[in-house]
Amino acid sequence: MQKVLFTALVLTGLFLISSCQSGTEQTTESEGIADQSAPQQQAPQMAPPQGAAEVTDDDLRAFAEIDSELRDIQMQAREDMISVIEEQGMTLEQYQQISQMQQQGMGEGMSEEDARTITMINDEMGEIQMEMQNIMENKIAEMGMSMEQYQQLAMTIQQNPEYQQRLQAMQEEDL
């Protein structure tokens, strides 16, 4: 349960944080997913604040560095997932349409072949997601922050427009 919560939090955090960046979002085959490339910088080895503590510039720089690394990992996983779809003879659009039909309970009308293909794709994507999560967890630790610290800092930034603006300004300076 904690890993699922972590994954959801990290992915949501990355999406929300990246949406406050001024960089141009590129539309790719994976429509609806923002381009998450960002410049890299050196993160200090420090502990982010706990609870309602003030977020310092050092905290934001560390978060930006980790965020950049996690985006690269996420982008590679997204490319791997698209490759899985294409290797199964589907386009991303076909996969999204069939998956949406299944989620809306309209999957009864799909062919058995499409159902098997979707199941195979989903199984492979699950493996890619688990691998991505492990890599992300290791990267956060490697960069000197615990999962709890990263999660707390991500939530604090998401909930405070001032911190989002400061983070964005730092990222723009590093471009």
C-alpha cells in the first residue's frame, strides 16, 4: 500500500511541479503527459523540512535536482511503455481507446485478441512501473534524501504557490 501511495504521490508531484515550470510543454505520442526534461544541478546533502517548517532555497535546489533526475527516469519509462504497445502491434491511441472502454465497462464488445493484447501490454507496463519505482526510490536515497523527506517536501511545495514560484525561478535561472 505504501509503494502504491508513493508512486501516486511522486507521479502526481512530478506532474504538478512540472506544470508550474515555465518550460514549453511538448505534445508527443503520449498525449496528455507533459515533457518532463529539465536541466540538472548539484543537490546539497541536507534534510528537507518536516511539517510546516520553512522551505529554504537549499531545500528547493535539492528538490529541483532530484525532480530533474526523476523526470529523466519517468521519461525513459514512458518511452519503454510506448515501445511495449507498439511491439504488440497497437498504436498508443488504439491502446488508450481500448483501455478507456474497459475502464468504462464497455470492454465486452472487444475481440478476444484485443483483450489478450491489452492484458499482455498491461502486465509488461506493470513491470516497467515497478522497475521505475525502484529506480526512483534508489535515486532519491542516492541524492541524500529519504523517501519521507522527499514526499513531505513535494507536498509542501505543491500546497504553497510561493514555494512553487521560487522553485520555478530557480529552474529558469539554471536554463
